[in-house]
Amino acid sequence: MPSLVPGLVWTSSIAFAAWLGSLVVPVLGAAVLAILLGVALGAIRRPPAVAAPGIAFSATRLLQVAIVVLGTGLSLGEVVRVGARSLPVMLGTLAVALAGALLVGRLLAVSPRLRTLIGVGTGICGASAIAVVSGIVEATGTEVAYAISTIFAFNIAAVVLFGPIGRALDLSQHGFGLWAGTAINDTSSVVAAAYAYGHAAGSQAVVVKLTRTTLIVPIALALSAWRGRRAGSSPRERRPHLPPFLILFVAASALDTLGLIPSDLHRPLSDTALALIAVALAGVGLSAELTRMRHTGVRPLLLGAVLWVGVATTSLLLQALGHQL
């Protein structure tokens, strides 16, 4: 444990600075600012070697702990209630994101791991989904940083553009909330865009966003099974590898569903999870290598743009077909 302290001081300090920055610019959120500050600081001055264990711990184990804590605020009962009406839109947008990542990513020659991260980040829940999947596909810190930065760019675009587009299309509060909840990834950006349109739209968007987050569980299981089959031909090698933190995430959600987590603990636990994610993503940012990101070029960003437009358009089309606009 003592060997982790220097690195944890680095990542915690960056996370604290990111939290302060998020108070000034709430739409960015502490998590996104943490990874951006981590990348910038790492480019200016690489942390000393003694900090490496703590930074690696933040970017991996601490991130997994944060994901488990997030599960304590996700009631499966609420998911079922909201999902009954919005599930077709959520599944349709997810299918477009994943299929688009596969097909367009290949055309753009984006690496399989990076296009997987961008696909799940666009289709499910941004940085949180990328964090869960990164360990399963064994993505590098550079790939994680690039994927989150790509998602972040289009979250900001959504906050700016969704309101005027929604008014031009004369979307209802429910319709806009469902659109924002399915087509914007980061929670802070969903809140910023939807509540600016109206309180009812904001409430709807937040619940849809939380429901959409649960889709990471079947996607993570499918990816784990797929990698298990690719690992070898024996039955033991083909068995899917289920990350322990994913099991704990579902268990935490089940506890909340059963009412075993007091309601007055929801906000503290949520704040704790967001703080841990900021510290973890600071570690991811410090681990990123800008040289490799520059070598990758703009192709992942172009992939993110195609997926973002595809998901936003699909959400509106499916709502129109279901008379939910």
C-alpha cells in the first residue's frame, strides 16, 4: 500500500482540480476534466517513476470500485418501469452504434479495441461504459483516453445543438427527454441539455439515461463471451470471463432494488462514485501517450461523429414510428 501513495497523490490532486473546474463549467463534469487535465499534465511533465504503481492502481482497480458503487443507485425496478416504453428506442440506437462502430470503424481502419470503446461509449453511457469495457478488451490507457475525449467532444456539441433542434422540430417534453436520454452519453451533458428544454424533459431524460446504463451488463457479458471463444478451442478456454466487478455491480443494483440501501445514502454513494471515477480517469489521462494519439490521427474522431449523428437520428425516427414525439 505505501507504494501506491505517490501516484494516488497525483491522481487525487488532479481530480480535486477537475472538481473545482466543474463548478465553473458544470457541463464538462469532473470526470471529463480529470482525464483532460491528466493528459495535459502528462504531456507537460511525466510523473516520476515512484508514482507509477499508484497511477496504475487508480486507472484500473479504483475505476472498478467506482463502477460497483454506481450500482447502488440503480434500481432494477425503475429500469423495468421506464424500459417498458423506451426500450425499443434504446435498443435501436444501441444496435446502430455497435453496428456502425464495426462497419464504419473497419472502413476507417480504426483499431478493433478503439472502435469497440467508441461504439459502446456512444451507444450506452459514455465514459462509464468505456471504463467497464476497457478491462474486458484489454485497451491501453491511450485508447481509453482517446475514446473518452471523442465522446466528450460530441457531448458538448449535443448540449449546444439539441435544444434548438428540439424546438425547431416542436418536440414534446417527453419526446425531448427520451431523445436526450438515448442520444447524449455523459450524465452531466444529458442533464444540461434536457433541463434547459424543460423540467419534465430533464426528469424523463435522467431516468432514461440511468435505464440505458444497465445495457452495459449484457454488452459486457457478450464481449466477455466473445473474447473467451477467441482465446482457444477447449471448453475451459471458451468459457466467458466475467469480471468480478461486473458481478458486484449487478449485486449492488439488486440490493438497491430490494430496498436494502437506505434512500438517504443514495446521494453520498453517488457522489463517492463520481469522485472515484474522477480520480481513476486522472490516472487514465496520466497513462495516455500523446504521441500514439497523434499517430492514430482523426479517424476515431470521424467515427465518433458518424455514430453520434446515426444514434441521434435513429432515436428521433424510432420515436416518430412509435408516436412518442
